[in-house]
Amino acid sequence: VTDGEFSLHVHAALSRAPLALNRPPTITTQPQGRTVIAGANVAFSVVATGTAPLRYQWQFNGQDVRNATNATLALVNVQTANAGIYSARVSNAFGSVTSTDARLTVNEPTAPPIITQQPQAQTATAGAIVTFSVTATGVAPLRYQWRFNASDLTGRTNATLTLTNVQAANAGLYAVRVSNAGGSTLSAEARLGVNAASVPPTITQQPQAQSIAQGANATFTVTATGTPPFRFQWRFRSLDLIGATNALLVLTNIQPAQAGNYTVEVSNAGGRVTSAAALLSLIQPPVITVQPQNQTVTAGTNVTFTVTATGVAPLRYQWRLNASDLPGRTNSTLMLTGVQAANAGLYTVRVSNAGGSTLSAEARLGVNAASVPPTIT
């Protein structure tokens, strides 16, 4: 038999009235399991229908909970001892029903994360890619929320924050809040500075080739324009010269092994450029190709000694007689007028330039006495 309307005839009069049948309770909403941290408050609830009045009795691990006779069971400051299975028995005069089990899991309190590596301040050039990172320890899962000037950055929830194509608007203070079930920890602030885009370097004055004598010093220099600061790296035969990181390169006591091509790479935040090669060569002493020649003349005659030499100009000459310099005789040709016996001897010439000097072979000058014409006596 179900609820409905029935007809009842009393004293020949017809009356219609609803008839409610008595129904046992039915649970329509079951209590749900929970996982909480020790010290939290927890509420379990059940919803049931049936003929009133409904009576409730909560149970913990199959045992009635004293005074827990409402549709909601409130637990305050739960501890691990409160963890277990909770259920509710709902009854009325016509029956009873027990809910499904709801498990309460109580975890020990979790400490907030500890940040072991803070994000670091950076300065970048406009258009660059910038990465901030944080390292933290603590009970997983760890959650991250990056902040910019004290406001959350939407969607930036990883341990690493990557910013692409940074501009002046991105400059400011960055921090990250790391959290877990035990709380949250805010990192130190890391300042991002954004400089205007760098103009790549342009070399306006190239290092120049040089020819020097062995043992001398050599200096190369380069001039560049662009956005400072500049970095310099000199190279010899394409290999970096250790410590040669200035616009000026000074080489001392040059030896043959140092002869060759020198270049310098100039760089800044905007790019890099390499100079033209500058050749460092050693000046060799002159080479005498035509030696002065021996001569024998008569006293009173004019005499000329000559020398021919090749080498890096300027060439300098110094004539010598019997190993002593002849003052003022500094041309490639030595002219002697009206020679006498005192002019006889060994003549040489020293030819020199920046690379050194070369002494010619000796040329002997013989001077004979002048002939006396015969006289008829």
C-alpha cells in the first residue's frame, strides 16, 4: 500500500483526505571522508528523509559517540587519535539505516617551506631573456607564486620564472611565495634592472701594421664606438692572448717568434666585432749587394768608393778607414780628392737601419808616389 487518496463513507456523506504512510529513514546525502592537519576542526553531516522524528547516532570505528545525536558531527582540534571511520545511524519509529563510512585522516602538522637559494638580482639589456629561480625544501607538494612589485603574477607558479624580451616596464622587485600544507614562506626580493638596448661595437680605428727591430717594444691600439662597457680580447695568430683585455696592447722585447698577425675582438651586450689583422714584422739589418772595391792610384788622383745595399729604409751609412769612422762621410758613395800616401789603407762602410747594421768587406786603397818626369841633365 502506498500514499494516496481513499474514499470514506460516513453517514452517507462522502469525504476525501490524504493518507500518509509511516516510512523508515532513507539517507539522501552521505558523510564524506576528510584529510586534515592535526589541530583542525572537522564536520561530518548526513541528510535523511523519512517519517519524523528522525534520531541520529554517530559512530566512530563502530562505536557510538557520546552525545553525537545531531545530523552534523562537529569535531574540534582533531588529533591523530581522532583518525578513523565515522558513520551515522538514522532511525525513527519505523526503522533505521546506517550511512556509508567516512574516513578521517589526520596528518601531523607540516612546517612551512624553507628557501635555501634565493632569487638573485639581475641587470639585463632590453630585449633579453631573464630567468629567476628559487630552491626550497619542505613537505611536498610545494606550490610557487611569483610576485612583481608585491603583486601576484598570474600563471607564474613554477620554481623558475622566465621573462622574455624584457623592457623597462619589467624592471622592479621580484619575489616568490613558496607554500605547502604547513604554511608559506616569501623569498627575498630580487631587483631586475633593464638597460636600453646596446648598440653593437663598431671599430673606428683599426690596429696598424708595424715593423720594428728585434728587442724593441710594439704597441697596438683599437678604437670602437657603441654602447659601453666594451670588452677587448687581443689574439695572435687567432689564439687569445692571456690578460690582453684592454684597448691597448703593449708588447715588450719583441723576438722573432712574436712576428705575425694580431687582431682584437671588441664586444658589448649588443654584439661583437673583430678588427682587421695588423702585421707585426721584424726589421732585418741591411744586406750589402755590391761591395766597395780595391783600388790602387797615383798620389794626387781622385778616388771613389761605392756600396749598394737593400733593406728597410731609411738606410744610414758610415765610412771607415782602418776601422775608424770618417767624420761626415755618411753617403753610399765616398769621394776622396787628391789622395796622398796618408789616404792609403783599408776602407769599409757600415750600413744600418732600425733592424741593425751590416759592415761591408774591406776595400784596400793603394797610393803610389807621383811619377817625376825625366830631366836631361
